Amino acid sequence: MTSSSTNSRRTFAIISHPDAGKTTLTEKLLLQGGAIHLAGEVKARGQARRARSDWMKIEQQRGISVTSSVMTFEKAYDGETITFNLLDTPGHEDFSEDTYRTLTAVDSAIMVIDAAKGIEPQTRKLFEVCRLRSVPIITFVNKVDREGRPVFELLDEIADMLALDVSPQMYPVGMGGQFEGVLDYATGTVARPEGGSKEFLGKRDADPAMPEQFAEEAELARMGYPEFDLEAYRNGDLTPVYFGSALKNFGVEELIDAIARHAPPPRPQPAGEEQVSPTRDEVTGFIFKVQANMDPNHRDRIAFMRQVSGTFKRGMKLTPSGLGKPIAVHSPIMFFAQDREIADTAEPGDIIGIPNHGTLRVGDTLSEKNEVRFTGLPDFAPEILRRVQLVDPTKTKQLRKALDDLSEEGVIQVFYPEIGGQWIVGVVGQLQLEVLVSRLAAEYKVDAKLEPAPFATARWLSGPESALDDFERFNRANLAKDRDGNLVFMAKSPWDVNYAQEKNTELTFSATRER
């Protein structure tokens, strides 16, 4: 494998609070990248505007992203073709688990901030996840064509709340009713609104004459904050800040240029004490997402693999860590949301889809020699627990299949009580329950209701076998197994968890479990 093929990959995610404009920005990046030709191509006629990444029925109804999609496109820079792998993430906090796992598969991220709202709670949470993994961040302050907060206030908030150096690369010439365009410091030009819809249509004013107030502010911003430093950015210590309007096409071209020129190529990935380099000859990768029924006509299951090293070739045999025996990957897929094509080869940083029938699961490592195990993809203790009640009791088998599928995807967790027959589903957020009921009906033709469970939270149990046996003997009514057969303590309250821990010091009651 040549180093140039590795260096030409940019695998990144877009993170934001809901309604900051992430879906619109995704669409415009695809447009700039030539993956689509007209913005209208990604909109459903006569329906609310939805980008192609939002394809699930409940997403279209609610206007939110609840799955992570993968979109690949290419663009030429300085005589080299850069391959962009864009991983779209759920903006809604109820799907933070899915987003967390997606962020394990990227090398950088774009953080989208609403100019009127600044740093919002979900933005901050997702940023902290990036910080844990030292994922470098480019900031895009969106909606500057509307009324927003003062630029210096926004820049200082990013610096203070996220403990980052900020380096503005652009400056909005006014906001809202005073909006006159966006100054690009690198070229010294201003992209100005044109036409009746006041969009950026590609013409830049090389003589950036502007009201004196904005000229002074722009110069203060350029001089008053650190210069862009590539090493500081890639270490996660500095964020370059771009201003624009995804809807009106301001700042999008500069943003994609920044990803091409500054965002890191594929980085080494953690495998226990080892870091697996992208230059390693052996093909390795890990499954960060499983999606069932992307094509309802075929009842398919796609496992999304982040390739870490080696040059993958179609038909190659890889061994999943969860299975232990090799599988031949005959039909690997490259994605543009619902559009897909067979991939003959793939390089480190690429995301490929592997069709399978439940063989591959989130957290699995795939490798040629089965000597590597990637780490760091967690399950979180559920914050909401519900019993599943079938409307038609004859559909028990279909329900079991559906719950297994959806738990493999990471949409829900399923617990099978030691005593009693009703299965319990666990989720982090309420919206996941709505998705569960919707998908049970739409994809599995199972009508189910959710009723309160007698438990408030769950903890994975570990410790010496004798201590586990003793605990199980006296607490069977409060115990369940997860879908992997791990023992789980079902607690009625946090107080119960603390009490059980105090009484059973040899055991560990864990709120997270690494896959």
C-alpha cells in the first residue's frame, strides 16, 4: 500500500446540537464535492426538506437524524484526488450512544454552531467525546445571514467553554439585516450575497471594501486570536473557526478546503496497549455500526467497518473477533446514503459496508490474522427501562428476532430476566423508544406496547465466580442476562446499586461495558 493512498483519505463527522443546520451543511458539502449535482436532488418532492442522509421513516416524520449514515465523495486538490468519507451523526441527545460509536471511526470532526445560540448542551457533550479521543475539531458558525450574537462573544465562548484556542479564518461582514457577506482572511476576498434569495453564487469581491466598523472588527479578530497552527489543531488544542450560512452557501467551499488541507489522514487506532498504524500491511478494521433493513425489500443487514490498515480487496477473507472463523467478503459496499456500489478495493480510513445475516456485531474486529482486537466501543447503562407487551401473543418469535436485530445495531439493549417471561428493553433516551415501536411495526410487522418496568437502571456484574454465584443465589428476582449472556443487576433505584456495592465488595457493578 502506498502512503499516498493513505494520505488522500479524510474521514470526518459533523457534530452539532439539533437545529444548528447540520443536515443542510451535509447536503451542501455533498454538492460542493460533486456527489450530487443539484441541492433539490436530495429533497423529497412535496415533503419537508430532508437531506439524503435522513432516510428512515421516523426521521422524515420528526425532522431529526436518528441514524449515522456514511457518504463518500472525491475532489481534486493540487493535482491529488482526495477521498472524503463523511459520517453523519444523530444530533438528538437520545442517540448519543450511536454518535459516540461513530466518533470512534473518524479522524476529525466539524462542529456546527448556531450563530444566535452559541455552544449548546449537546454540542458540548459531543465535543467532550471528541476530546477523549483527541479528535481535532474545525468549527463552523452557521446562520450568520440571520440575527446572531456578536462575533467576539461567540469566539470567546468557544475558547472558554471548550478550553480551546480559537483561530478565526473568516469574518462575517454584518449579521441578519446588516449581512453583507463573509471575508476570507486567506484570500482577502469577500463572498457577497447575490440574486433575489441573497445566496453566494460563486463571485468574490477582490476589493473587500466594507463599512469601517466591520473592517476594524475583522482586523481585530485576525490580530487578537492565535494564528492557525496545524500541529496544535491536530493535537486537539486549537480549532480554526469558519463563518457562513449552509442554507445560502456561504463558507461551505472554504470549509471543505480546510478539511482537505488541514484535517489529518487516517490515524493509528487503539488495540489494547497497541496502536495499529494505517501503514500496517495486514488488513484490519472494526465494526462501529450495524444497520438492519436499509433496503426493506431485501431485509438486509449491513455492518459498517472502519478500515484501519492494509489494502482490502473484494473477496478477501477476514476473521471477525466475535466469530473466530474467517468469512469471505464478496460484496463490500461504498455508500452515498441509500445509494451504494460494490467496492473492489478499500484503503485505511475508508468505511465499507459488509452485508451479513447477524454474523457481525458492533465492536467486532475484522483482520486477516485474528491477532488484533480494537478497543474503545462502549455500551452505556440504560437510563430508561420498559417491558415489551405484544398486542398479538403469537408473534413472540418475530419479536425476539426484532429485539436481537435492534440490540445488535445499538438502538436498544435487551435484558432477559432470570425470573419472569417479559423481556425488558433499555435505552438512554425517550426518543429511542419511539423509534423502537415505529421500527417494530414498519420493518417486522410486530405491534407492541411498552409498559413501565419495575427497575430504574442496570449494572453489568463482574468478579470472582464464587462471589457471583452467591450474589445470584440471593438476588435472582433482580438479575437478568443481556443478549451476550452477561449477568446484569437490575436495580429499582440508584440507592439499590450503592447498597448492593457496599454489601458485595468483591463484585464490580459497572455502568459501561466495552464491546
